[in-house]
Amino acid sequence: MEFVCDVAALPSDQNLHKLHHYEKLFPALEMLSAGEKVPLSPAEAAKRCALSESYFYQLFRDFSGVPFSIYELRFRLNRAEEDLGTGKYTIKEIAQKWHFADASHFSRTFKKHFGIYPSEYNRKTIREPGPCMIN
């Protein structure tokens, strides 16, 4: 699991203090990573961490640079992209698996995030072998 946070630039006493607080977020990050609850609302994540919603929001934004809802959406989109790249699932199946309202909603959201529609991504990844693929 990948957590992004630049605490190295802080003086060491502050590093320890920040890390101690950021550790409080791990239950939500682990829950998200394990796919236990998708989508995971900020309220559910805060509850899992035994934090108030307002403190969770503030701490998470400080930790990641974005609100939890944005982080969670990006997480689902990245996992959907991985599934799309396998060629094993239809766009509709991926939309259902990652809890988008429908295939159309997933396609629009995917386009906003990646700059292409899932159908274009799928054709591109299947037809254009990368440098490590054998023709």
C-alpha cells in the first residue's frame, strides 16, 4: 500500500509528532486498500479511525493534500484502470465492481481523470503492445 506524505522536510520533533497523528489514519487506508467497503465515505472512514469527522477531514487533508473523498475516488479509478487493462471485464462490469452509478457515469468520471474514455483506453492497451509485451 502506498501512502504519500512529505514529513522528511520537517524538523525531527515535528516528524515524530506528525507521524503519530498520521498513524491514526491507517485503519481507513487499510480498509480502503483491502476493498472492505467501496465506496468508503469520509464518515465511515472517520468512524473506523475512531476520530471525529472534522478532525479526520483536517488530518487526512494534511496527510495527503486532498480531501478523503477525492483520494477515495482516485483510488477506485486507479483500480478500475487496472481491471480495464486486463481485458477481462466489460466497462459495465468494472463500473459495477467499483460502485459507480452506471457505465455512463464511470465513463465520464474516467475521462475526467485519465483524459480518455474507458473504451478508448481498452482498445489502446489491447492493440498497442508496450515495450515489454511480445508481438
